[in-house]
Amino acid sequence: MKKVEKAGKAGITGKRNPAQIGPDEFFRPADNLRLAFSKLIDCDQPDRVVIIPSASYGLANVANNIPFKNGKVLLAEEQFPSNVYPWMRLQEAGFEIVNIGPADSKQRGASWNEKLLNSIDEETRVVAIGHIHWSDGTLFHLEKIRERLDEVGGLLVVDGTQSVGAMPFSINNIRPDALICAGYKWLMGPYSIGLAYYGPAFDNGIPIEENWINRKDSDDFANLVNYQPEYRPYALRYEVGEHSNFILVPMMHEAVKQLNKWKPENIQKYICELITEPIEQMKAWGYKIEEEARRASHLFGVRLPEGVEVNALKHSLAKHRVSVSFRGDAIRISPNVYNDEIDVRKLLKAMKEPIFA
């Protein structure tokens, strides 16, 4: 957004004269960002929110502090690699990694959720998934998964990169043990910054890096050489070094503040109204798209009708200057608040041409 860009430029300008950056600037902007993100995700404890540089960083802190010695880690099939590689490392420690995919492609969302729930047993230690699947927007029933994990004592770890900001997410309702979000997607922030929530299960963990600012009393610059063995409270031990970033933090804060004004439920409603009729038109042409109740509106997958060549569709999309992503066997369409009916008409024209060529 323009206001996010403006905040970044102001941050760069401020670095011209670093003598003007006082001790308070190392803490207050980050604290304000924590408060704003806590509001966005319905979290009552801002000290459980930390600044991270990437989703993989946030997930590494989780995987390195799992309070179990062995057992099963359940993943959604073909989910984004940043929420896979940290768990693969646990195989060396004796954990079993189990990928769960949809059992019935005709009822993809329903069968996937049912299979996930049925796969949780007494050996399950972690379910690590997104709120939606990154390739086709399949919606996962996190509250039901949480209830089942409560029965077996397992942890719920959510990669919210593809949903938080565009869809409502409530820490109080879903009760994840960790929520990890890269900032450059639906949070509409810059690259190389993200936000994470860590619940009580990780209060006594060891962070993947040891930096000065995460220690108790680190705001007392005069006493930094009196080395402190204790961390700051709750999740603050997991924050990335140099998280005071005087350029990226103000940018991220402006983005999250705007999302709080718009509200994710309103963003989702706007996008749903924008794409409902176009989706029905594409389905009438033979494209396969999940039912609305089982997918997100801001990110959904389209699968080709029989006889339509993917290269022909790519050519048509490029011709009409429509930008989508190809993920596995799905065409990922991701409208946002900056899209309007003119964009949707271009999309439909591009999707139609290969059908009637």
C-alpha cells in the first residue's frame, strides 16, 4: 500500500542521522506492532507475539522446541516447503512424518478434513498445517482439529501466511500452540519480516539464536555488559535479532493497522461477492472449483476441463495480462481488495478462450 511505502521511505530517511535514534526506538515501534497484530488475530497477550524474518524462521523455533521425544507429525499433503523442512529434521530424532491428502477428489475439502481428523491418534504429537492450503485454498477445520488434539495431548501449529489478514483468525477460538505468518502476503507488508504467536507450550524453550535484545532488562543499555541469563517473558525469547528494524517494522505496522481498519471479515466478504458469479461461470465451462463452504474466497484453485491444454491457458492469461499462479495441478487465483469487476471480466475472458478456441 502507498502508506506502507511511505513508512519505509521515512525509515530510510531516518537512518541518514542515526544519532537521532534513541533507546526507545529499539522497543516502542516493535511493541506497537505486537499490539496491532494481537488485535488482528484476537490475542489477549501481546507478549506472545514476536517479529520474525520469515515463516521458516518461526517454524524452526517451533520444531526445535517440541516437548516430545518421538511420535507422529501430521502434515497436509503438498503444503508449502517452509512448513515441511523443519519437520523433516525431526525424522533424525525418531519422529514419523505423515502426509495426509484428500481421499476423494470430487469432495476434496470434506474428504481431506475427515482424513486429517481420523489420522490423529495417541501417537500424534503435532499437526502442522495452514488455515487454508496454499495451492488451492482448501479450508481446514482448525477448531475441530484442535479439539481432537486436546484428546491426545498434541500440538497445533498453523502456518497462517496464506490467510491471516484476508480471513478472520482467532487465537481465542482456534487455540493454536503456534501461529506463523510471513508478512509479504495477505498481511500486505514488506519482504523479510513476519509475525508469530507462540503459546504456553513454548514458554521455556531455547530460541534458534541468542541475541541481546531478547534478554531480561535489555532496555537498560548501560547494563548490557552485566550478562543476563533470563529471557524476556513469554514468547519474546523467539524474536529475531535486530528485530527493531527501523525500516521494515514501521512498514509492517502501517499494513497491519490498515487491515485492522478494514477487518479481515470485510475483506473476505468483498472478495466473495466479487468472484461468486465468475466462479459459477467458470464451472459452467467445465473448470473444477471447490464449493464455497470448503475453500477460501481470496485464494482458490481451478482445475482444467478435459481437453484443455495448460499451455493454451497460460498463453491466454498472458495475452490478457492476467496474473495467476500454477501450483501442482491447480491454477491458483488470488484476488484482493485492489481487484474490481474490470479485473474479473479480464480473467473470465482469458479463461474462456481456450475452451472455445
